[in-house]
Amino acid sequence: MSIPTLIVIYVALLLGALCGLGIYSEMRRRRFGPTHTEDRIFRCPNCGYVYTDDPDVDRSRCAQCGKLNEPIVF
């Protein structure tokens, strides 16, 4: 084998190992990371309180002042 072929094989193996490590790291992060919550976010225009409620609730009562509020749409 020539020197350039050995260098190409060496670089390819290092890049392959680096890609494998990146994929493994991403899989571990997704498995152990926090999951996205499906709760809706509400903000009371009366008192400014921000809170969450279940995803099936269309209007939610503010815990601070008792006003019914619509969910925030991003």
C-alpha cells in the first residue's frame, strides 16, 4: 500500500468513528433528555400570571384572579 492510501484510510476511519460517536451521543441525549410537554400555556391579561393547563382545555381559570383565559398561540 502506498502512503496516500494509508492516509486516506486513516482519515476515513477517524471520521467514521467521530460520526459514530456523534450519533451515539445524540441517541443518549434524546433518550435521557426531558420530553416535550403537551400542556397549553395561558397568560392572564388581568393580573399577568402565566400558567399551564391540560391540552384538552380550551379556556382555563386563572389561579390568581379567577378570570377565564384563552391559551397563548405562538
